[in-house]
Amino acid sequence: MKTSAPSLFSAALAIARKDLAAEFRSRELISAMLVFAMLVILIFNFALELDVGVRQSVTAGVLWTTFAFAGTLGLNRSMAVEKDRGCMDGLLLAPVDRSAIFFGKALSNLAFMLLVEAIVLPLYALLYNETRVFKLEFLGVLALGSIGYIAVGTLLSAMSAQTRTRDVLLPILLFPVAVPVLLASVKASGGIIAGLPFEEILVPLNLLIVYDVIFVAVSFMIFDFIVEE
Amino acid sequence: MIEVKKLVKRFGLKTVLKGLDFSAQAGEFVALLGPNGAGKTTFLRILSSLSRPTLGSVRVAGYSLPDESAKVRARLGVVSHQPLLYPDLTAEENLQFYARMYGVVNRAARVAEILDMVGLEKRRRDLVGAFSRGMQQRLAIGRAVLHDPEAILFDEPYTGLDQDASEMLDGVLRSVAAQGRAVVMTSHDLVRAESLATRFDVLTRGAIVASALRDDFQNSNLMDFYKKALAA
């Protein structure tokens, strides 16, 4: 019987594929994230009583708050499921670099978050009559912001999953650390909606890219130590 | 195959393993016996690279832990109380996933072979969440031998199984052990351990205090040996 040690990339893909297959069947995570995201948008609508002028200035903030809260639900569940069923040990026993677990989980978390965004965005546009959220630049910022948020979220959820208070602990750890990515995302996407020239959104955009690179690199380096007993 | 010398494991101020020496050769089936809290599971977690030793030397299949842990993991199969399976995936999908993680070549054929070995080929498209505890444990053994490991660790594999499921598991364990691997099994079930193992080590208070071969029990039995070891 022949085996050849899988590469980090193929192991990460196997984990992401497994998560997607399991979620496709149970639909536990996506449905919870979606319902939550829609409720948050509705609550903002009623709470702020948005008129046309106000809507333009708060759209980016409302959307990112919604995605951040919904994303936290997914992040919490994704690692907790592995821990509760003891499957984290199954992943740790595989003869691969353990950062493959981080990349696999981050890939599937990102897929879930992008799927929720893809459903919520048209709904937001319809409810608030705001079509500028479909601009290509806006979608690019959405992707960059989601990558940064998911990278740091996946790392911290691996940490919090090992504690009894993980449901409370993850948001407490995540939101302060994710402040730079959320601020940069709100600033960049708000600028695009307001029709500001590209030079004016360059600073938050650069900050987003740097944040993404730093957090993916840091997670790659320290994930092994976080999951080790 | 497995060589452990002067192994110490501390959790904070508590020392769980206190200079433990152990070895198991290819083809040997070692039953590791001992009361709750003796350190059996901690010892198996160190052997499987899930936990780092505090002091001492641990070598599996010629590779040292923790430095060469990926190489050790490629040569080791582990079955614990939990089956390490995903309930929302089918039996076949679970094995396919682990085959990818272990880099098994010719995956489909190997998965079919393993499902046949553990007697679950007819349930291969059923979700693992719908399996009984016994079926899950058989599939867990299939998962552990998927990459044809040189050594296998069983941590209380009979936990939660009824009589029929336990007997079925006996057969699977025997066939796994008969393939020349080194097998280490922790168990509280002395009757089962006596029928399966070729050597019996008693681990208590963080060290192995007694060891005997199956052939040593001509005029006594495992229960007497175990009681004496614990009383000493």
C-alpha cells in the first residue's frame, strides 16, 4: 500500500472540501449566519430609521457590522465542531504541517462568509435602494476585508475552542484585534459608495492588504503552537 | 518499533508520568493495564505526538518525538474512545477524507478494501451519524489502518460497546494485529485483554510496575497478576 505525504495545499483543500460537504448536508452554519445577518440589517433599519441621505453615509458601517457579527457565529462553530466531536485529534494526527488545518479551516470559513455576503448584499440593495454595493471596487474591498477578518478569526477560534467559555471568549478576543481590518474596510467601502477618487481610498486599501498579509503569515507561523496540548 | 526511555510528563506541578520505560516490537500486542488516572491515555497521547514529553526519549518506527512528529504520524494509527469521524459525512466520505490527509495512493480501491475489512461495505453511503456506536468504532479502526501503519494505538476501544459489538470488534482487532504491526491497547477489560494481547504491562502511579507475557500465565491468571502488581 503506497502513501506519499500530502502537500500543505492538498491537505488544506481536503479539509475545506470536507467542511463544505458536511455543511452542504447539514446547513446548520449557513442558515444560522444568514438569518442572523438579515435580522441585524432589519434591526438597523428600524433602529436608525434611515432616510436616503443617512443611508449613504452609514451603508458601509451597517454592512460590515452585519458581516462581522454573522462571521463570528460561523467562526465559533467551525472549530467547536471539531473539538466537540474529538475530530481535532484526527486532524492533528495527519502527517502534514499543522498549518494546513489553519488554511483549510480559513478557506471553508471564507467560503461561508462570502456566500452569506453574496445573499445579503442583493437583499440590502433591494431594501435600502443602494446599488453602488455592486461596484467592482466595493466587491474587491469586501473580499479583502473578509480575508483579513477570517484569517484572524480562524486563528483566535482555534484558541478559544479549547476553553469552556469559547462562545463568549471569541468575540471578546476577536473584535479588538480585528478593529484595524474593520475600520479600514468601512473607510474604503464607504469611500467607494460616496464616489471618492481612488487616491483617497488608497490608504485604507493598503492597510487592508498589509493586514491580510501579516495575519495570514502570523497564523501560518504560530498555529502549530496554538493547537498543541 | 516503539522505544520509550525515562519518559516524564508534567502538567503544571502535577507529574503524571515519572520516568516511564517501555518498548513494543513489530508483531507484539501489548495490553497496557492500570487504574483510572494512572497515565495510560497521557502516555498514548505522547506516543501519537498529540502531547509533548517533558523529559525523556520517545522513538517510534525509528523516528524521534517530538522532532520528527510528522514522520511518526505517517507510520502510526490511533483509535481512541472517540471515533474521530464526521457524522454529517458518509462512511465512504470519511475514509476518503482521511485517505487524502494521509496521501494514500489509489484511494478508491483502498477505501473499498477497508470498508470490506470492517464489514461496512453495504453501509458505505450511509451517514456516520446514523451508525451505532459499534459500527462507528469499527469504522474508526478502518480509519486508523487506512494508511497501513507500522504501529497502532488503541485507547479503551471497547468503551460504550455492547456484547455483540465488542465481539465483532475482537475480530477486527485480531485481524489488524495479525498483520505484523506493533499494537498497544489500554483497557480496563482484563478478560478481553487476556484473549487478545501477547504481553501485559501494568501502569500505575506514572510508571510501569509489572510486565508479563501470555505464556507466563500457566498456573495463574491475568486478574491475579494485575491485583498483585497494583498491591506491590
